[in-house]
Amino acid sequence: MNTDTPAPSGQWTPQPTPPMPPMSPAPQPGFVAPAPAVFPPADAAIATWGLTKTFGQKVAVNGLNLAVRRGEFFGFLGPNGAGKSTTIKMMVGLLRPTSGTAFIGGVDVWRDPLAAKAAMGVLPEQLNLYERLSGRELIEFAGRLYDIPKDEVRHRTNSLLNVLMLADDADKLVVDYSVGMRKKVSLAAALIHRPQVLFLDEPFEGIDPVSSRVIRNILRDLTASGTTIFFSSHIMEVVERLCTRVGIIQGGTLVAEGTLAELRARAGGSGAENRSLEDIFLQLVGADTREGGLEWLE
Ligand SMILES: Nc1ncnc2c1ncn2[C@@H]1O[C@H](COP(=O)(O)OP(=O)(O)OP(=O)(O)O)[C@@H](O)[C@H]1O
Ligand SMILES: [Mg+2]
């Protein structure tokens, strides 16, 4: 157990990630750090404390401390390989942290996974779907897992199929679905039990502009009615349009976190208030966008 990282006292607010605590003895597989007494904060729908994942020598996520309030639309950004999907997998109970833990609505995902999972919907990065089911069967199956009455499942499934423009393909097998259709049917399955917290790992990848608008509207309506959404994306315009708060992770460490206005202020410089999220992102991750070295291709 790490005793070197001071437990937060009083009202806990997200802090920049503290320095990696000395790892001695080496964390055991399955090690979960106990949460400090004042953690998670009462208004947090999602909270992580010291969330860490190592793969061999590689520290994929490094002591992530984060709190997302109820009803927030939180955008999680970072370059390829930064640790976004690894973080989400640990938050939703798909990948056991090396140390630290995550809470959903105050429930520790790794101590009480069933209660935590009942409250969440997940659209993972890699969609492992039951290929031999039809789209309709897949959504209904997801609904039945949550003990929703059959008639209600049927009603919700039909409305999701209609809104997501899958009705014409509802009885086709998932194995024959296109990339975008697979994503939409997975989103429907994640929504069927009306989760309080929704995790979406790159939900707009492979989605056409019409469906993208439909999904944006669904997500907006959900947050307006109190659902908390945590999503990762590389599409800066969408994040800018939807998110109330943004976190940027790089090399497994949270390098910035706040509202768009706060991130702009932090980026500083003349005209900072008009900077696009893309500019802020490139500045904060210290991207080197110089081209060159591909003369042989020209
Ligand atoms: N199962 C694994 N075994 C070994 N290394 C892994 C594993 N999963 C992820 N990693 C490594 O962890 C780091 C973070 O990966 P992750 O998938 O979380 O990145 P990401 O931010 O989601 O990237 P992208 O934007 O490309 O989806 C990468 O260096 C990746 O190679
Ligand atoms: Mg990813």
C-alpha cells in the first residue's frame, strides 16, 4: 500500500497528477489502493484515485486522479497511445488496475463491480459483438441482462433502432453490419438500461454526418436530463461543441483538465480567448507538427 501520497482533505477537487509514488514493494497483481476517507466527493459521478496501469515496463496510465460531476459532459483527449482506452477500461471494470481504483456514483468499481456496472453504459473501443444475433436481438439481449420487463425492452429497442436509423437493418445479422452500423448498435445496447453514467470510447469514429448529428443530439438530451458522459475522441470540433469539461492525457499522465475557457486561459498568449481546442491541444501536448523526412515519397 502506498502511504506517501497524502490523502486529500476537506472538499476534494481534481488535482494535477501527483508525482508517481515510490513503488516499493512492487504492486501485486490485483492490488487495489484503499480510497481516502473523503474520497470520492459526494457530487462525483465518476472518480479515480491513483489509477495506474503498467504493462511490463510500460506505464500506460500513471496515478490518475480525476472527478467528474453528475450531468457533466467530459471529453478525454490525448495523442494515440496516451492511455485513454486503458483508463476507460479500468473505469468500467474491463481491465484491472495495477494500483488505484475508480468509483461510479460512489461505488468502487473493483470492490462492487455488479452495482457499478448496473449504473453504467459502455461503448468500448473494440466492439466484441455477438455476430450471429441480429441488431434487434443484440439490443434486446442487452436489455434483458438488466432485468427490464420484456415489453419495455421491445419498446426501447424499437425506438433506438428508429432514432439511430437502423430500423431497415434491424433483422440482419450483426456479422453483416458495416463499421458505422456496428458502432450504432453497440451504442443502442449501451443505452437500453438508461444508465446514469455513459462511457464512450471514440463514439464518432466511422459514423456518417447524419448519424453523428443524431447521436450528438441524443447525448445532449441525456446530459440535460442528468446523465454523466465520459468520452474520448480525436474530433476536436465535436469535443468543443459538446463538452462542459475536458481532460488531456499524454504518456499516461493528465497534463491539463478544465473547462474550455480554463484551458484557453492556461494556454495564454495574445488572442488566447479565440483559440480553437485543436490549437490548445497541440500546444499542451507539445506536438511537433513539422513535416519532412519523406522526400523519398514525393
Ligand atoms: N494489453 C496491452 N499490452 C501491452 N501494452 C498495452 C496494452 N494495452 C495498451 N497498451 C499500451 O498502453 C499505451 C496506452 O494505450 P491506449 O490504448 O490506452 O491508448 P489510447 O490513448 O487509447 O490511444 P488511441 O488514441 O490510439 O486509441 C500504449 O502504449 C499501448 O501500446
Ligand atoms: Mg484508444
